[in-house]
Amino acid sequence: MSPRNAARLHLLEDPVLNHSTAFGEQERSQLGLRGLLPYAVETLDQQAQRAYAAYREQPTDLARHINLRALQDNNETLFYRLLRDHVEEMLPIVYTPTVAEACRHFSRIYRRPRGLFVSYPDREHLAEILHNRPHRDADVIVVTDGQRILGIGDQGIGGMGIPIGKLSLYTALGGIDPARTLPIVLDVGTDNPELLADPMYLGWRHPRIDGDEYHAFIEQFVAAVEAELPGTLLQWEDFATPHALPILERYRDRLLTFNDDIQGTAAVAMAALTAGARISGTPLTEQRVVMLGAGSAGIGVCEQIVRAMTAAGLSEQAARERIYVIDIRGLLTEDRTDLDPAQQRLAHPRGAVASTDSEPASLADVVAAVRPTALLGLSTTTGAFTEQIVRTMHEHCDRPVIMPLSNPTSRSEAAPQNLLDWTGGRALIATGSPFPTASFDGHDVPIAQCNNVYIFPGIGLAVTAVRATRVTDAMMTAAAVAVAAIVDTDAHAPALLPERTRLAETATAVARAAARTAVADGVAPDLTAEEIDKAIEATRWEADYFLKDTPRSS
């Protein structure tokens, strides 16, 4: 094949460069594309209309996900224009909850390579693997090891669906150039017996490595990233609890990194709680919080609440005394020997809450004794917020903030409609998975989805725009405040988070707040507020072709 033929075919096969039927008359001649495309020349809007019609014809949500992934693999600009125009409709398809099914069926629906598969047997070739990335520069990497995917557990390399989906939202909402994003899955084996027995599974068919082998591999990977892509934001995603926090603690002061399940979840939950405090009239410093779930995400949310309460005037001890965490065994108490250091920091003295029929105290015991103003769940325990527990809470709190945050929808601690019915329509609700609008007394009640998409695109935009070197806790707190500030707390039926149609606006607000805090924390160059705003605007990638010639007339 001649170099010219190879170049023009590469142009049509590269999703970043491909304009498909939008290549104009002059471009087709100059680039050697005449005859390789249908005669008609379309605008991007016309392409988007045609793509949307094809999307709507798909019979299931999984089929719609596959349709969008195929479009993304063919034409990134068109994909992002379509996603931008229909973000509220397509967000649950591109990401939660449909991405969970896509991960489950990843090997069966695999079509084209995207990102990097970093396998443990190839550990001596990590530099080569990273060097083989599709594009030289990267602003954001999202990496997973596929062990704890959205409440459905170990999906092995199927977890690659998560970095791909996350980075799609970094671009669609945060304006990160798609050519400067890199999804990565660390293939360290799988303990999922169905995958190990599946002849179609595309990953390393081996039990998961752990212990010293695992941590040495993570260190090799980080060192390779530092060497190949220094200064790139590295986001950890869907790592199991025993690994997530230790990895974050080990690397957060060494490179530009954060864990979205811990810090992103914490920030968006904090934003919803802040809005709930404003709506209910109960200041943050007077909130009494009960958290069901003591994994890395639940602990991360609680630590974020501690930071916000102390910033609002409480001592750290006083803040911790207002937060009660419950795991599968019951309330975290100081005498328990099964708690890790992060859990121990949130433990209460033995006997702080009396137990009726179990030891330690159960969720029902804690709610009855503590009389919480906020009840949060990250337990993946379906229906854990029972009618009796919710009614008991409402007896002592007129406008309770209740957040069943577990994913996917089937693992939610409660259905929003039930929460409204049990509280006479007074509950202020945010969920982890999308739920339809509920109703009470003839009025629609919007249900906020406490999705990390309110946080991470803005964080990525902030650090990219101002070239930050670290992601600090204060940056995450600033992000939460920025999100809460957009909520219309005076609405007849206020939601706890901004409308999804305002996600791009929210990302910009988060970016500004986080970037200013990065400068104040000394982890970014000393820029003025005006310079920060200009840098953010200049960084934003827009889904457009910027064609130099006009479409051919019909």
C-alpha cells in the first residue's frame, strides 16, 4: 500500500481525526478521500440527527451502550456532539447503571481496542506498554483493576468499561480533549469463577494476585507512568476496599492523583448534604449523620463530612462524635478488633449506643438512639433502609436527608418513592443510581443522583488548566461547595444536586473553585482569578470539526 493510501485510510479509521461524511468538497480532494465516502456532505448537526435515530432504534439499554461505543470508536467528535445534545438521556447509558452490564459482558461485546491492557504476566514490559499508547500526550488517566465494579464485584478486564465511560464524561462535561485521555485496566487475574470458566474471557485466566506481588506490581505501574507521562492526572477507580485507601495514601503526595470512589463520592455526597442542610434549616455543625457502610467509599464520605464540619467551626473531635458508622457487624466501636486504621478513627466508645438484640448496635438501634438528621448508605444492601427505620428517623426530624447511595439500582438501600411515602413527602433524597421522578400529594419530586460526575470532570479540567501537581483535600471540599451553590434550594420540590442539564456548567464551576484552591494550597502556579478563568476556557475542547469548506449542495 502506498504511503498516500495508508494515510487516507488512517484518517478514516482514527476516531479523533475522522469526520466521515462531514469531510467537505475541498478536503476530499486534498486528502485523497474522493470516492471513499458517499456523495452527500453532511454537517455535524445532520450527522448527529442520523446517529440519534440509529441510537433510538436499539432495543435495549445494553444495545444502546454498544451503539454509542461503536460511534465513539468511529468518530469521537460526532459521539461527543451527540452526548452533549442528549446528556440527560444518555448519561445512564454511557455510565451508571448500564455500564455495569457492559462490564459484565465485556469480552462478548468487545469490538475494537481502546486504551491499554496492562497484564501482570507482562510486568517486565510496562515501559513498552505505556510507550505503545495511541496518543503521545495525556492529561488524564483513569485506571482500574476491575475488582469492585459498581456493586457487581470482580469483572476482571471487563472493568475496562469503567475507565472508558469515565473518560467519556471527562470530555463531554469537563472539556478534556479526548486525544489526551487514556483508559487503563490492570489485569491482575480474577477470582470470578464464571470468568475463569468462560472460554470467551479475554483476560489473564488466573486467580487474582495479592499481597506483596500485587503492591509491587502497582509500584511498577506507577513508576512507569511517572517515567512516561509525568504530571498526568491519575485517577484510581473501582479498587477493592483493602487496596483502595492504601494505594491512595501511598501515592497522593507523590504524584497528581486521586481515588474517585473515595474522594469523588465524598465530595458529591458532601455537596448534597450541604444543600440539604440549607433546605432543612439545620446547620451543618448540628447535623447528626449515620452512615451504613464502612468500606473505603463510606469512610471517605465521613472524613469529608468531618473536614467540612471543622471548617464550619466544630473541633475535629466534636465532628467525629456526630458521625456514626455501621458495617455488616454493627456500629464501629473502639473495642472491635476487626477495624482498619481508617475505620478506627470513626469508632465510638463501647456502649455509646445500647444494643437491643445484637452486639454491636444495629442500624435500627443507632437510628433510635442517635435521632439522625442525615442517613447515608454505601452498603450495597438492598432495602436496608426499612420503613420502620425511616419512620423512626422522621419522628425526630421534620426534613430528614436520606441518601441510599449504593450502585447499581438493584443494590439501593431504599426506593425514593417509598422514602417519600414513609415521611409524608418530607424526605430530602439523593441516590447513587438514577431513579425516575417520584411524586407526592400530586406533585412531582425530582430525585437527585449523587453521581461523581458532578465532581471529577471539573477536577480534571482544573488540574489540566492550571497544571496542578497534586489533588488536595481542600480542592475536593471547594468542589463540593461549588456544586451545592448551584442547587436551587427555593424550588417547590428542591433537589439536593443541580439538574443534569447543568452538568457542563457545574464542571466549570468546580474547575474554577478547585483551581483557585490549588493555587492557594501552593500546588499550582501563582495565577490570578482572571488568569485561572482564561486558562480553563482555553483548555476546554469542543465537539466541532471547524471545517474550512461548506457542504456540497444537493
